[in-house]
Amino acid sequence: MAATTETPLVTLEDRDVRALTECMSVLSDVGMVAGAEGLYTVVSESGRSYTVDIETGSCDCDDAFYRDPDGGCKHVRRVRFATGRRAIPEWVNEDAVDEQLGLHCSVEVLID
């Protein structure tokens, strides 16, 4: 019998999918977050703006306030992906990822 290697099925949570695919801008140099380390403004598809504190994983959106999901809301997750704090899985379809991901913020180099 031949040995086989199977790639384990890995899925992203719905909030991760939305963080990667919805049109959002992550800004670190406008308004009250300008010059504030770890704070970002995320402008969503709807045009609403949310403040994310990446150090605490907090956001002022309704999802974070009312549901406080493990791993954060889609805005917190978007900041993590956009700044390189969280790697995008290699198997993710790059054509589905928002082309503006990381456009307006610097990517951090993570050292393990």
C-alpha cells in the first residue's frame, strides 16, 4: 500500500474572509490616529470609519461592542493582515483578496 500525504483542510472564519475580500482602507496617518502608535482608522465598504487599537485588539464597531468575537472583528483582522501582523494563508485565492489590502499602511516585518 502506497503512503499518501494529505493536506489538512484549513478554513478561514467568516470575519477573516470579509477582512480579506471586502473593500476597506487601513489608515495610520489621518485624524486622531495620526502619530498614535498602534492605532488605525479603517474605512469600510459602507464608507463608515472605525478606530482600531491593534495592541489591545479593540475596535469601535458594533460587532466588537456587542459580540466581542474571538480573534476580533473584521476591522481588527483587516489591520492585522494589512500590516503583516498576520500572514495571509498561502492557499488563499489571491484574485479574491481586495487589491487595496495594505495599500495605505506600512507592512511590519515579523521575526520568529
